[in-house]
Amino acid sequence: MMNWEKLLNPGRFDPKVKKQPVDNQFRSEPERDYDRIVFSAPFRNLQDKTQVFPLPDNDFVHTRLTHSLEVSSVGRTLGKTAGEYLLKKYPNLESYQINASDIGAIVAAAALTHDIGNPPFGHAGETAISDFFKFHPYGQVWQREVTPEEWADLCNFEGNAQGFRMLVSKNNGLKLSFATLAAFTKYPRTSQVFERDQRRRSQKKFGYYSDQAEDYRHLGEVLGIERAENGCYLRHPLAFLVEAADDICYSIIDLEDGCTLGLVTLEETIGLLATILKDRFDPAKLETYQTQTQKLAILRAMAINQLIQETVVAFEEQEEKMLSGEFDQALTDIIPSAKALAEISELSVKKIYRSKPVLEKEAAGFQVLEGLLEVFSKALNHKFYQTDLYSGQDRSILRLLPEDFPLEGWDSGVNPYPMLRILMDFISGMTDKYALNLYRRVKGIALPGA
């Protein structure tokens, strides 16, 4: 049975620091986490990464940055409200100098980073990177050089695992607090699990790569996170709130974006949101708002508020089962509005996520990421592993890698997995537009300054 005293450990994931310094009286550890994230380059890059509509021309449409800020806002409310409940139920938490605002800040910080590992072009980008290693000759060529566990990582690019890698990286990690890192990790397992429990939400995807397994083991040990029967870790209970904040925001706001772009009618949107609001929906009052934007804004706010209230009740009801590992579902699947959210999801898949503009730009994303991986992967392979094929073109391509890219110490006797991970860090960290522009240049479609 996990316990909140350990789960809310304020220590920081920084191997160099044995004792945490006191920052100042104005910021708690989770608040420091939030500030570090906001000022980080990976977070800033989210402003030009796809949410649903790649490279949108409409200023209104959400990017990963605006989505992350909104999820964090909802997460803070969920965490603070849940924190008030926990402090009443476990009054001894106050002796550890834990308050409801701190718990809200943990969820807010974790929610702020929930998409930080996503590549350009959204979920299509994840598939494009995975498919390169599964199907492309210059991706497949690496299989014989790495272990089965590492090959499973390469063939299954996962934004959640990439995010964890970015946060705990020995050189560039943000050194967040233990609790924030665990709340961030919705899927606490590696890519290679032979007996994955399909009933457990936390095992639906994976949350860290094989070379970060020791990092998560350390995290789990510090926080007292236990394991399920098949050896996968249980979720930190606050990860359920981070997931719920994301579910609430993308369900409601993707629908709002779809309506704004004309993919879903206003009447359909009102009808779906009214199902969440139930008797709080007032058609006559809605008509007092003159524009579609105003109507959508008030309905969105009311729907999110309703979903927050329902989610907090569900968290309170399931909290003890979360600590024991008995509960492992999405909170938004068990709230009264679960059916309404399922209807929104069904319509969004049909009319938004599979709309022609989205599919066309996703297809372009596949070409861009495969093309970038091809030229860099081929050049690295030729330089270190098939040296007889190393060309002047390869030499020029490698000069485009970041200055700190490790271009020494590799040969046919050295496992290239660390090098490939750094290559994927470089490409997955690009913004949509940078990836597109670099692709055009390395393929000779455009020249610098043209």
C-alpha cells in the first residue's frame, strides 16, 4: 500500500545534490518546477508544434503550447481541490509542511510538461519515427547493432517516454522534484513488456525507454511506488489527475477548434456540450451572446468546470484503491459525463481527426520526418559502420547536426543505441516549421535564403 507521505516527497531528481537547498520563502519545490519548465527551450518549442491541425493558418487554433497551458490550468484546479480533500483525510500531512496549493502545483507542473516529448506533426510524427526503423532500409540496418530491448524502443517512438528522457537527462534535464516526475509518468513501464495487462490504463502505452529504467527505479524507490503483478509499476495517484486534465481539455477544446474551422456545425457542438451541462444548459441565455465565438467560449468554460467537479468526486471515491493499485482506469471514464465525452470523441475522430486538411498535413509530416531520419541515419551509418560507403554528401549532412552531437567513439564494435537516441532527440525536438524547412534544404527543394 502506497502512502502520501512518501508520494509527496519534496526532494529533487538531481544526483549531484544530496541535500536540497532552501530556495526562498516565496516558492515551494513544485512551484520551482513550474518555473523551470516555463523558461525551458523544449517548452518554448511547443508554440510551433501540432496539436491537431499542423501548421495552422488560423490564429485561433491551438498549438501544443496553448494546449499545455490549458491542461496545466485545469490540472492545478484538480490538484488543489483534491489536495484539500487529502489534507482533511490525512491531517498528519500538514506536519510534513504539505498544503493543498503544493499538491495543485505538482499537478500543474506535471501537466505543463505532459506533451514536452512530442515530435513535430503530433501523433503522426510518433508513427513516422517508429515506421522509419520498422520499414526503411536505413532504419532496419541498425537492428543487428543493438539489443532486443533497445530495438523495441527504436521501433516504438513514444512521446511520453521521450518526455521522461528529456526531464531526467543527465546533461540537459530540468532536475524536477520526484513527485512532479512521477505525476508526469502516466505509463510507468518500458516498451518491452511481454505480459501487459490490457485492463490497466497505466500499461496502455509506455513511459520510459530501456536506458531510463534505472532512473524510474530510483524514482519509484524514493516515493514508495509499488509494482503490479506483472512487474510494471503502479501509477502515482496524481498521474490520474494529470491524465484527466488532458482528457478534459482535448475533448472540449478540439471540439471547439473543429467548430471554429467549420468541420463541426455549431448546432452539433452545442448539443454535445449541453449533454455535459444537463440542467445547467440554458438555450435562451445562450442566445443572448451574439457571436459563435462567444457562445463557444461560455459553453466551453461551463463544460470544463462541470467535468472538473465530476473528476474530483471520482478521485475522492477511488483514492484508496489508487494507493493499493486496485484502481487503474481513466477518471474521465467513470464520471457521470463519461458517455457524453465518448460521443464527443466519436464525432471528433470522424469529422476532425480524419478530416481532409488534417490527413493531408499528417501525410506531409510522414515525408518530412522520414526524409530527415534517412539522410542523417544514412550518413552516421556510412561514417561509422559501413565506412566504405562514406561520401562527401554524408560529410556535409553531418555538419548540420548540433554542435554538441557526439561524433567520436563510434565504430562497428560499439553499440550505436546512445547515438541513435541523441539523433532522435534532435529530430523529435524540432518545431514543425524548422523540420519542414530543414527537410527542404537537405533534399535540395529549397536553398538557404531562397
